[in-house]
Amino acid sequence: MDWKFLKTLRFEELNLDKEDQDILNSLANRLQDNYPYHSQLYAGQMIKPPHPLAQAAQWMASFVNPNNHALDGGRATSGLELEVVAELGQLMGYKQALGHLTSGGTMANLEALWISRKIDSNTTVLANELAHYTHSRMTEVLGIPFKSMPADVVGRMDLPELKRVLTELKSQGKHATIVATLGTTGTGSIDPLEDIIILAKQFDARVHVDAAYGGYFKLAELEAYSKSHFQAIQHADSIVIDPHKHGLQPYGCGAVLFKDPSVGRFYKHDSPYTYFTSTDLHLGEITLECSRSGAAAAGVWATMQKFPLVPQGLFAERLNHSLRAAIGLHRLALDFGYHSLPPALDICVFSTPGVKASLLSAQNRDFFERKASEGIHLALLKLKPEQCPWSIEWDVEELVVLRSVLMKPEHNDPDFWKAILS
């Protein structure tokens, strides 16, 4: 996107004086120092341009400046948030979800793990070694044990090792909270949730699904493996999904959902100066965060009016374009003689041709820099030997590879794939 439009804002309509205008003109100049996130040529980090409707809805609500902690501060937007949560719950297959919006996936995952600890203070959190680092960090905050589960060569949690650890915990009289990731942030890998659910029942474990990145893909045309595990999400105890990733929202907007609404009892607290204007549910009564922007709820609600969360709808088709883009780039990379991991979602991980890990890493760093100089922005990722299915000579401990996150429908373009790989 050309950020010069920031300099054309009609300041007089906002009742800004000359000093205010000068400050904002200076800010507009500072904001030119950004990567072109809105451009087709940006396929690096997980930064998806918010839809203009979401931005407009948030901007409109910001003039009210609602606080969705209590109905006193956000009557209209609290209602919008409850509608949004109900629809997100329906998307995941929950009949009556309890949940709310958060500032992002970190806070949402913290709440899910906090509820697990409240239910059983003797729980141990088990997560894929490729899961987001927030889980190990938040277990430190909560003071509960965490154990990393190894991943296989395509990034999925190792089921035999998971069963072994669950058996060991059971012998010690302990329970587990299993975090299943539907898609990992590095490679977009899908943990075998359907099998994890079965193991969880055998060992009386809770299951939390971190679908912060991949959750909306439940609507997409997934291949059989991924589809079966996304269908199993309805059996999870809690789910995190981030509208500020594939949900077309500005940062920060995450969401946490609980299958059993009765877990709301764990949030109970006394606030005599807050919850006195209504006997209806105040969202602050089921959140750890206190003040929360109601404008985020307005943005999600407005976007869902335009793009309903239904299979084969406009929103789902946008996701399908991203899937096809990743598959197309992967296949073309193979045609070019590159190494490439089969994508589960819309993340394509590949490497320039070669055998020796140290040389490949150097080549891939050079490739990354060269593409950036051409205006094409990718990302880098480090893989360990056990996470890499290619025939590589491992003279170093890690392999630096190229990573492309194809979040935009316009990434589904063969000419763009050729431009990346040439």
C-alpha cells in the first residue's frame, strides 16, 4: 500500500488545530518506514491487511470509546461481542460457547491454561515442540509444569511419545492439558487432533486447541488429513482463534472459547463499583483482562456481516485462494529443483537446491536478501534435522530455510510464484 494517503487526511473535519496537524504530518512521514504489508509482494510474516470495513467500524466505535469490561462502559459493543463469540463458537461446533475477545492469542492462551489449572492444580501442559512459545511462557506465569512433545518430519505432534508421557503422568497420579496446534506458526502444520482427543479420553486429560492462526481454515477446502482433525475441534475443551490473523481485523484481536459454559464460575470476583447497572452478563465477569476496547468487537461484527462464516461463502473462498497459493508455490518450487515441504495451510517452506546444510543456509539467506532488494518480502525459518524430511548433509545443527506466508487472495497467482522463485 502507498502510505502517502496518510498525508491527505482532512484534518479540519476532526477539529484539529495547526499544531495537531503538524504533529500528524510528522507522524505520516514516520509511518512511511514500513514494509508494504498490503502489497502482493509482501509474503513474509503473518501480517494480513485488515479489511477496510473492519477499520472503518473500529474507527467509528472509537469515537464512543467503549470499554467492554462492563455494560456501563460498552452497552452496544458488549452486545456485539456476545454475538461474535456465539458465531465463532458455532463455527467451531460448540453448542453454547462461553468466551470473549482478547488483545491477542497470548492472552487467550493464558486464560485457557489458567482455567485448566483452576480445574486441576496438578495438571501438566503438553505441547508440540513447534507450538507457539507462548505456551511455555504462560505456564511459567501460571506456575504449572510444561513439557515439550517432539514433532515428526512434517511438524505434527508425535503420538507415541504423547501416549508414553500420558502413561507416565498417570502412574504419578497426575493429569495433563494437551495443547493441539492447528497450524503451527513456523510451518502451518496440523497436530493430529482427532487422535489426541481419543488419547485424552483414555487418560482423563483436557484438550486445548491453539487455532490462533489456522482456526478459520475450518471453512476451507482442506485435504482429508487436515479436514478430519479440524472436524474434531468440536470435542476440545477450549479453543483460541485470532480474528487479527485470518479474520481481517486490525491488531489486536484474539478470542478464547470454552465448550463448557460453567467454567465461568472460576472468573467470579467482586467489583462493587462496576457491575451495578444491569443484572445481565458483564463481560468483565468472564475475563481476566479488565479494560478491553469495544471497538474491536465492532470491527469483527461488521466484517462478519459482510463475510458470514459459512462454507463456500466469500470468506471461505478467500481462504481457499491462500491454500491454492501455497500448494502452487510448493509444486513450482519442486519443478525448479528446490526442496519444499508440502503445505498443510497457506505457509510454504522451501530451500534452494543443494545438500550441505551450512551451504544451503548461506544460499537461503542470500536468496532472502536478494528478493528483498527486488521488493519481494519473504521470511526465514530454522529447522532441526528431525524436522526436515530432505536428504541433507548435516554439518551444522540447524538449517535456515525460506518461508512464505500466503495470506492474501492475490497470492494465488502463478506469475507471483515465478517471481519468488526466479
